[in-house]
Amino acid sequence: MAKKEFRSPEQASADPAAIPLLERAEAMGVSTAFSRADSMPPCPIGSRGMCCSMCLMGPCRLTKDGQVGVCGATLETITARIFARHVAAGSAAHSDHGRDLAFTLRAAAKGEAKGFKIRDPFKLKAVAGYLGIPTEGRALNDIAVDIADNAIAQFGQQKGELAYLKRAPKKRYELWKELDIAPRGIDREVVEVMHRTHMGDDQEAEHILDQAMRCALSDGWGGSMLATDISDILFGTPSPLVSQVNLGVLRDDEVNVIIHGHEPTLAEMLVTAMNDPELIAYAKTKGANGLNMAGICCTSNETLVRHGVPSAGNFLHQE
């Protein structure tokens, strides 16, 4: 077997700031996404969607023309199932992010979430309009409770269609209806993907992919769009600002705190805490000149566009 070749830092990244740190990681024996990818090449069968592990009669590897799995699933069915489950996992992750924000909005409106409040009343009323919620003569917190309840209901809804679908261009909305892929409820579409892709259920690849599209729409025009709107209500709608990016934003004389993940509610509180005089003073008693916040990945963008918190990089910079 030929000796595995590892990429040099220059081959691994086009980012000039990352290259010297990749060299340092290599010298220190610290693994990174790049070194792990080089030492663990993907399975040639699995990477082509030709290996099914949906049930315990397998895994089944379909490497020959006309071959089917133990259950009778064709290669087309298997690859559709695998793809659909990836869609379901992604939709569940991003939509659940919206669910958490809806509960946070409700708690904030009822005075049950310390530190959170309505920061953009104009966006609040705009979202109420999207959802058919009356605003005339009503207190902002009462409107917010109705928005939160409506958003939460979108997750468990079993029939009909998601409220935000009609925000799409008319022609696009009509196409979704024609193809019968307009999502009914956010959670329902995720569950249906998991159901259809189980062994012994849906065997038609095209039918499975139709449901994958419906599930994806439940995220993009459901959970994720709700998350964006509610984030604007709670944290303020972003406006253009000037900030910095890349690894150079880290400081060697301050305590670096890196935001990483998918929870803007936590990130917002971290931004507040970073400006706490007591914490800054404590850091100085330990020899630091202060606190420095930067971000990695998705929630980094939330704090970048609202507070100017610099982004140190993306997922590939994390180590």
C-alpha cells in the first residue's frame, strides 16, 4: 500500500493567517480537521452513498449493478434515504434553534427572562403582520406573546401549511403547491423523513426526495426564518458597521473568549458579561490587560452584525 501523503499547511489552507498556526499545530502534535482528514480518508463505498445502515440486517454494500439490499432496497432508494436523513438532521438542528428563540421571546415578554427585552418594536410589528396578529392599540409585550405562541405552534402543526410560505414569490409558492411539497408543520416533516426512510417503508427514491425537499422548506421557510425574525426582535435588526476578521483579532495580553455554536441567546449574554467592570477588573488581577471577545462560525456572525464582535474564523480555524 502506498504511503499516505499529508498536505502541507500551504496546501491545506489558502488563508495566510492560518498557515503559520497549522505549522505550529503540526510541530506540537496537535490534530486539526486537516490532519484528521488526511489520516482518515473516507470510505469509497460509503462516500458514494452505496452503503446502507438503516437497519440491523446490514450494513449492506451495493457495489454491483442490479444489486439490492437484504430488505430489497435498490441503490437509488438507499442513496435517497441517506440524503433525506441528512436533510432531516440539518432541518431539525436549525429549526430547533428557532424554537428556543420563540420560547425566549415569550419569557422575555412576560418578564421571566432576565436580561432579554424587545429591542426592535418595528420588526415586532412587521412579524406580527406576517402572522396575521393584530397590533393596533396593543402593548408590545402582548404582541410578542402572540408571536411566540404562533411560532411555537408552527412546530407542532399537523395540517395546513406554514404561515411564512406566502412570503415567498407567488410563482415559487405556486410551484411548491403544484409539487405538493409545501410543509405542513416543522416537526412533522422531520418525523416523516425518519419514518419514510426506515427499513420496510417508502421504497421509491423520487418520493423520498420529494419529502426531503418538503423537510428542507420547513427549515428555510419555517424554523430558520422564524429564528432570524425573532433574533431581530430580541437583539435588534443588524445595520452596516465596521469590524475586523481573522485570527489576528486574538490578543496575547488579554483573556480571549471565543463564541462558537448556534445559540445567540447565550452569545448575547456573553457580550454583556464581557463589558462587566467586575470581570474586567478580575482579569487584570490575574495579569491580563482585559477581556477580548471574538467568534468562530455561525453565532459569531450574529454578534458580528449586531455588536461588531470580530470573527476569528470559521469551522476550519477552530483548533
